[in-house]
Amino acid sequence: MKLLSVNLGRPKAVPYTGQRDGLTGIDKRPVDGPVRVAAPGPKSVGGSGLAGDAVCETRHHGGDDQAVYAVAREDLDEWERALGRTLSNGSFGENLTTEGIDVSGALIGERWAVGPEVVLEVTSGRIPCRTFQGHLEEKGWIKRFTERGAPGAYFRVITPGEVRAGDAVRIVHRPDHEVTVALQFRAVTTERDLLPRLLAAHEALHPEALARARAHVEKYEAAAEV
């Protein structure tokens, strides 16, 4: 299990983002050499966890609980076959393109050691948006990506340090529950009846997903008492 590439994006003006200034950092490209990884700060204040990487829409992207985004090269390969086009590393706006890891099958709260220093913790799956669809120039992409249910994973930074292409990835902690990234993604998109199951991940879960799961449970518990 390893990193095939570390990908960074610079601000770019495009016609398909809802950002007021029209800028996005989704067009990420592989870089050579080490890249510093650290917690960027709270959402709406902090951006990417990778030095030199742009997050322009901080209302919905970036921050400590979405500091790093990873996608499996194997998933990109499947999409290449489905779409009939080449998808280079970074095509999905991911910071880390991995090999040999089922990223969407990772457990919420699972920790990865990347290279000799960095430790990351899985928080959630990536929810597709209009900027993602515009970047790929695929009609109906949001629906298609959601239906497949393999969103890749967001991470928070537990131990900062440097990463680079070729670094080994080791799973150093697997929590005692069954809440995978794929399950969390389905629960918050297409299968809301799964939301109560997310509570097993506790505070390791992205705070917004955790709040949604708790609200769902409280709503139906209250309805049952009437």
C-alpha cells in the first residue's frame, strides 16, 4: 500500500463554481518532492492540510475535518473504463492518490501512517458538488458518482509531517465498529435510514455527519413517543 502521487491545486478561474470570485482549487496535479501536511484550522477558516494546495470554497471544503482527500487509483481506473477517457492522478481533486487500499472501505476513525511521520484519521466521504461536475465536464456526474457510492475519504491530521509520492501507507488503527466511508456516504445521500448506524463511530465521524445522525435519531424517537 502506497502513495502513487501527492497532488496540489492552485486557484483557477472557472465558469462552473458557485464561489463568488469564480476561483477553485479542484484542478490538482502531482508534484515532486516532499509536501508538508498539518491541521489547517477550523472549517471556514482553514483550507487544505497540504502546504501549497488551494481550497477556495471554505464554506463547504477544507478545515481540520476535511484536511486531506484521498482517492484510490483503482477507483480512477474503473471510472476510466466507464467513461472511456483518461483520468490522471488528481483528476477528482484528491490530494493523495493511493495504490493497494480500498479507500471507500476504510472505517471512520481508521488511522493511516503515511511515510515516516504523518498520521491521518478517516472522517467521512466526499459529497459531489457542481464544481466537481464542471471540472470533469461530465453531464449528470453528481448523480452518477453518488450512485456508485465509492466517494474516497477525507482525513483529519493527527500527526503532521511531510509526505511524498512513493511513501508507504500503513493502517495503524482500526476502530471496533463497522461504519465505513461508503456506509457513511450512503447514509447522508441516498439511504437516510442508515443514519442511526453512524453513531457507532462517535466523535471520529465528521461533526456535520454526526450531528445529522443524532438529529435523525432524535426526530424518530420523538415521533415514536407521540
